[in-house]
Amino acid sequence: MEGREQAGRYLAALNAVAEPDKKLVGGTGFEGSLFLEFENGGALWQLSWRTPEPGVTPYRWSYRRKQPGRLRST
């Protein structure tokens, strides 16, 4: 609840200085993911996110694989 209130205050502050025809609204339904390689390609991680309500973006890191035989860089 506190987070919702804070997001509302940020949105109100932005709209206070925005041009009348360019007011911002909080959105939902944004989601996506990307893959990142670490350890010279030996480890693959996925970063996923979504916006279930305006101002809230939970994200998750997921380990996908480690390629055998890859050396770690130091």
C-alpha cells in the first residue's frame, strides 16, 4: 500500500510540470526478459520483469546453464 502511494506521488509530481496534453498515466502489463552470459559464456542467466500495477516492477534472476569445459576468467 505504501508503495502504491509513493508511485502515485511520483506520478502526480511529474504531471504537475508536464504540458497539459502530455500527462502521464501509470501502466501495467509490461513484461519481458533477457539473457546475460557470465564467466566467458559458461554461465547463462535470465532476467525477467513485469508490471502488475503502476509503479511496481518485480524482477527475477534465473540460472539457465553452465557450459562444461569453460574456464573461469580471473
